[in-house]
Amino acid sequence: MKAEIKKLENSKNPHTTITAVVQAPIEQAFNYIAPIYLPHIFPGTGPIAGITGTSVDAGWNKAGLSRTIYFNDGSTSQETMLKWNAPTSFGYKNENFTSPALKYTTIRVEGEWLFTSLDENTTKIEWTYRAIPNNFFGRLIVRYVLMRFITRMLQQAMDISKHDLETGNLVGAQFPPA
């Protein structure tokens, strides 16, 4: 089942919000999604490279932590956890992109997840992704080209997470041995 997509195009900084309702308690949804193994939910979408790993997997659970994200095209970015309010929200930023598509158009992207308990076994999840372009031309490219693929990437990741939570197949929590 697809999650709802809400595009907010009237902002200075291009962003999109993906919303889903999952049949899982809020604590389970938060505890699964917040530290999820990124290659599981980001295999790549269109021109956006998939994630192959991160420099920090375990203990990704408090504001101020940073890690390097590795993509299957050889590029990297630096991710920093900005806020952690279990089990209702967390936020992060990605910056220092080495991918030319992002390096020359985007200063950073910011992600925020909000979890709302609808009842004891149902949780509403909202995921907003905001791009901070580096200039006017970067804003145009991000808004009219990259955000289309970013929205597809987020939708795919949300669909995988929702499926995992609702089937109980929590494979995304399994990190490969070091």
C-alpha cells in the first residue's frame, strides 16, 4: 500500500513530505525506523545512487552524532543527527556531498520524522525532506528535477519500512557483521 505524498512547492527551499499509517505501536515504529540499516531502504532510485553502508551503524540514537554515508556510485555524504525525541521524532542533516549532482546544487538536505500514535497499534508517520540549494540555479535544478527523484526515493523507503513493520519481517534492523 502506497503512502501519501504531499509536495510543498511554495517554500524557498524545495521539500516534500511522505505520510503513512502503519499497523504498529509507536515505540515499535520509532525503534525500527530510526536506526534502520540504510542499504535496506535505499537501494537507489533513478539517478539517485543507492546506499551501500555507513561509518556508524550501532548507537545511532542521540543528537550530535555524525557518520559518513557511502553510495554505490562511490560518492559520500556526512550525516549528523540534529534531534532525537524517542518515540515521537528525530531529525538529521546530510551535507558535504561528493556526488556532482548534489555537490554543485545543494548545501545540505534535512530530514525530519514525526511519529503520532493513533491508537495502541496504529502509528502515523510523516517524513519531510528539505533541500537547501547553494544558489538560484541550484534551487531550480533541485526543485524541478532532483525533488522528483528524491520523492520517489522517500516513497520507496517508506513503503519498505511500512511493509517490514506490518509483516513483522524486521530485516532492516539486521546489520551485517563488522
